[in-house]
Amino acid sequence: MRMIAVLAFVRKFVVPAVGTLLIASWVIVRFWGSGDSDGTFAMLALVGLVLGVLGPVVHFWNRRRLFKMRAALAPAGQFLELSDESLLLVVPGKAEAKYAWTTFTHTFEDERALTLYIEKASFHTIPKRGMSTKVLEELRNHLEHAKRL
């Protein structure tokens, strides 16, 4: 679980930072230095552009695409049931999935949704608009308690 957190940190912060530094170094050498006669710094700037800009954009686009695909599979919505032992996710007429709280490796939350990751590429996104504040707080408490185990 700690390894996944380290990889997520590297992907979210270190890779874009390195890319930004590579682009900045190219700009400095190109415009304030002696120039770039052999194109070495231009290649570094291209790598920096890919790492610093395109990487996060592609990751964000893939998450949106996967969410839209999952939402299309459950047009009637999904329901969840919370217990002390597990979370039950139900898509009426299609699927049921029961997960122990310790199954979730990490979570991501923004103003619209809560994403529960099971593995690096396997996750469930739960829209907040369909949950009461009480249920959302109970869900957060269960996840926080499972993290400490």
C-alpha cells in the first residue's frame, strides 16, 4: 500500500516538476545562454513537455473517459450500503460488488465525487450529489479507520 502511495506521489508531483525544470533549463540556455548549437537542450525540452504537461493531461483525460464509460453502464445510478465490515455497491439489475474496507488502497476526493481505488487502475467513483452529508461522513470514517489498520 505504501508503494502505491509513493508511485502516485511521483506521478502527480515529481514527474511534472522534472518536466517543468527541463523546459525551464531549455528556455534559459536558449534565450540567456550561449544558444543550443547541437539541439541537446531542445530534446530535453521536448521530454520536459511530455513529462510536465502531456503526462498529467493524458492521465486526467483517461480518468474522465473511464468515468463516462462506467456511468453509461449504470444509467439508473448506483446504490451503496455501508456496514462496519464492508461496502456494498449495487448497480440495479446489473451487478453487486462487496468490498472489505481494507480492500481500498487509496482514495481521491474532490467537490463532485469520491474515488475509491482498489488497485492502481481499478476504482469506483461515487458521485457526492446523491449522498447525504451524514452518509458521506460515515463513508469517510470507515475509510479512515481502515487506513489505520
